[in-house]
Amino acid sequence: MAYDYDVLVVGGGIVGLATAYALVRERPGLAVGVLEKEDFLASHQTGRNSGVIHSGVYYRPGSLKARFAVHGAAEMVDFCREHGIAHEVTGKLIVAVDREELPRLHALAQRGRENGIPVRELGSAQITEYEPHVTGVAGLHVGSTGICDFPAVARTLAGLAERAGVWLRPAEEARGIDHRRDGVTVLTQRSELRAGVLVNCAGLHSDRVARLAGDDPGVRIVPFRGEYYELAEERRDLVRGLVYPVPDPAFPFLGVHLTRGVHGDVHVGPNAVPALAREGYDWRTVRLRDVAGTVAFPGAWRIARRHWRYEVGELHRSLSKRAFTSAVRRLLPEVAAADLVPAAAGVRAQAVARDGTLLDDFAFAGFDPDAKAAASSRLVHVLNAPSPAATASLPIGREVARRALAALDAAGC
């Protein structure tokens, strides 16, 4: 097969762009293309996240999330500084609002130390040193957390990649994939493209792209929408930086929190409710194919049975501004419903196994050089890369590039 590209990346979010840039940095002159079905790059998870550079304090020591977030946070700050992208290392507070949360807060402090993260445990009075309007019985200050403009990071990566020879192909969707021993052919609405290796960074559609290529990923993306408010401009002084509750370890979401962005806005949220479309940013957006796929998947029903009490609370906060305000007031008692203005929502691409387990780490599939995978495999899949993937995008990109180049070499290309 004569190739149009040595490596073709499906997905033009921050992970796909970081992968493309890592490929041409590692191997200059490599022919790399990036397919993106939307008219603009970084339209979904990258363009709709909270802008937080996560420290890695929440993640299991030794996990990919812990390793890539800790290193990625430092790299992201350096990248923003080098390229003049708005950012700030603010630190953040994790606040226990009652004594029942203290064991979990202490466990987070220990986890942070094991991950090499600077943490400081605080008493009730010390919380106000950082956030005068926040109340709690104890807190944890995490010094390495920050904020940045991730869409600007994605645009910068796209520009760097393009100048290094990467072909960016927005408004072009992978609609058919033929994976053979001598290469991969991708059909789009405009072209038939041939590549030595295909990299799947399709985010909300990563499981579908894997199946389109003939692989069974063993997981399904179950979309959860995170709905946000923001503080009215005249009330932004209630929050100086980033304030989080102590998370529920049974669920991979961080609860309603307060995040000051690089442009001075203060986001409040999110909740986590099932989305009725993979790109369902409100209740009005319903795609029957997406709903049917979720309903037919056994793992979705097992999640519902396991976490129904938690999800009822999330749905209540979605449908009732009063209930949402009550959740915020646990951290910020002075806030009122009138202080909260609706803001853009996001959808998390959460991979779920058939047994209802929500994958709690980044997950890759396809060619694995460390497992001595079959040389005939020309596919690399990023199957689970929700938060903190934006923070960790630079090391994730290098890891995916490493796998893709090994697949290319194994195929003798």
C-alpha cells in the first residue's frame, strides 16, 4: 500500500494535537495527518473544560493519571510561559465541611505526599487565610494546582504541529476504516486516505472509532454532562482562587466546586448527569442512536443500580437552581441563587466496562510495544482520557506517539 500518511490521527482535541506534535518532534519528516470532524479543532472536551491545571492529588500513586498529571502540570506551566498563554499557579483548597469528611481529607493529604505534591493541612481558621468567604472544619492546600487557557494551548499545539509538517484536516470525519496487514484505509466524506498506522484520539467517540476499525475495545463511552453556573460579575470577589469539596471516592467526579479562570470569571459546578447525546450540552439535545447505545449497554444499567442515590441528587441539582445553590452554600455560605448565572456545559467522555466499572485511569489499546503485541496491529487507541487529560496532554501525547512509532517500526514502514 502506498501511504498518504505514515500516521493518521483521528481527533483534533488537545490529546490528538499533542500526539501529532510529539510524533514530528520525535521523528522529523514523518508524514502525519489529523482528522477532525468539526469545523474547528478542540470543539468539545478541550474547549469546554474548567481550565484547571490539576496537581494529581486525587489519583492512585503509580497510576498513569498520577504520573502524567504531576509531570504534565509542571510541563503545562512551562509550555504556557514559553508561548505566552494566559496561566497562573494559584494553588487550591480542598475543604471538609463536616467532621465525617476528615478521614477522606487526611487520606488525600497522604496521597498527595506519595505523589510528590506540595500539600498543607489546615485548620478551620487557616482556611480564611486563603479564602475569607469559605467555611469548613478543615482544609488541604495544594500548591501546584493552576489555571490556564486550554483552547489557546490547543491552538498553539496545532500551529507548532502544522509548522513542523503535520496536515490538519478539520471538517473531515472518519466514516469507514479498513485495517489490513499492509496498512489502514480511512474513508471520509471527501477522501480515501491510506496510512501506515492509525491513532484513535476521538474522545467522546473513541469506542466507536475502535469498533469501526474492527477492534472490540471492551468498554463503552457513557457521556456525563457537567452543568455550570458562574458568579455574577459583581460577586466574583467572593472567591480568590480554586475551592473544592472532599470528593466521594466511589464516583470519579469532584463535586460542585469554585474555579476562578484566567479571565477573572468564577465558574461554579459542575454536577454530573447522564447526557442524552454524546455531544449533548443541554437537556434539549437528544440523539436516539446515542441513547439506544447507552441503554443497550449492560454497564450503564449496572452504574445506575450501583449509584442511583448519588445520581438522583445530581439530577435534582440539574433541574432545581435552588438545590444547586444549596450545594454551593456548603462551601460558600454567602452565595444566593441570584448570584449564579448559567454558563456553558461540558460532556465528559467516561469509559465504562461491561460490569459497570467506571475506568479510573487513562486507558490505551491496540499496539502495545511493552506487551510484544502482534506486528500486524497498526492501530493505537486512546480509550479513556477524561480529566485530567488536558493537564496531562503533553506526556499523554508522547506516550501515544511512542506506541504509534513502535507500531510503524514493527510493520517495517
